[in-house]
Amino acid sequence: DWAVHSRKAVVSTQSTGGIPGFWLTIFRHTAILSDMCMPHDEPILQSLQDIRVSFPENTMGFVLEFVFAENEFFEDRVLTKTYEMKSEPDDQDPMSFDGPEIVGSTGCTINWKKGKNVTEKVVKKKQRMRGGKGQTRIISKTIKEDSFFNFFSPPQMPEDDDDLEDEELEAILTADFEIGQYIRERIVPKAVWYFTNEIGDLESDLDDGETDEDASASSDYGADDIINDNVVANETVTDVQKEECKQQ
């Protein structure tokens, strides 16, 4: 598969600098990810070196591994998101079975450095003091902030299916599962095309019946071009100590 070969070639090529903001550029070029990425996330995503998919033994699920260079925001070098899958028909409705599906996800604890947690913010407001005859005081309250890094703190799947009647919770879980599948099946194997923003043309070609190899032949920017120009997605991460985040 040309796309997989291209990505491996780019990621594995040695260089001291790498492509500045390779993965951040991909986030910007991908609607489903750009909607999640806030301005305060971008300086962190500049240090994102790679996104990988691993498949734990004895399970149908998969793990998304986000590998970061050392940065000023958190201590971790690898953030993970684990998706649990099943491939069994529902006893109550076996005819609805449509293949493997995601049934749950687990994020990880991010060890933020002091004052650098972009997933929360402190707001201050006045509060009337009891018995203070109109006197007020300023109190601080920490609230959740929109951020891509909330991706690593997904809501828990209810044990009782009846709880899924909460439409807002169901929508959040569905979106989380769709994003995980999208990153696994499209972003990771075709990262180079997302970086060059050729993915739209590629998908149009595939809709017209072309294969990945046919589409790559007409691509203006292939893996060899990137390597010959001394442009690299990121440094190899063999020296990165793969300490996975503590699972929630």
C-alpha cells in the first residue's frame, strides 16, 4: 500500500529538524480534528512527533499512541487512548449485526506541569458574604475548558443500556468512537496525504474507482520527494521511553 509505505518512509527517515508542525498541519487540514483543536492546543501539538496504532493481544480493540517530544506543558512522552471492540451479535437483535464495533474507550492521566493544564481554566466572580451587610468577596472556580486534550478523558460507557437514553451522552460517545476509528483507519496510514492536503483529491479519485496506487501515481508530492528534499515528519522515536499513561 503506497500510503502506508509513504508514511513509514517519512517517519523513519533520520533528520535533526524534521518537518515543523507536521502533525499540527494535519490537524488543521482535517475537519474532524480541527474542530477539536483550540488555539491554546497548537503550541502543544507542535511537539507531537507521531501517532501510532497498536493492537493488544487477546483483544479486538486497539490503542492510539500519541508520541510527544519533551515539552513545557506535561511530563508524559506518550499519551494513549484505548478502544474496546466486540464482534458478537446482540442476543436481542442478531439481525442488526454489522461487524465489529467500538463499545468503549479509556483515556489516560496527563501529568500537566504547574499552570499548564489547557483543559481547565480558573474564573473569578464576586460572591455576597453572609451577614456581611452587602459586602462581597472574590472567589475562584476551576471549570472545564474546550481542548483537544479532553480527548484523553472520555465519558464512561454506562453499564445499563437504559442510561444511553441520555441523548447528549450518546452523542458524545458516538463522536468519540467515530474520531478514534477515523484516526486509526485514515489519519495514521495516510498522514502524508493529509499533510500535503491532497486527501480530498485522493478520495475523489477512489470514489471514481481508482486504487491507492493509481492515485499516488498522479500525486504531486510523494514520499521520495519529501525525503529527497530532506523533509521529515519527525525524528525516530527509538530513544523515547515508551511509558504509557496510567490508565484511568
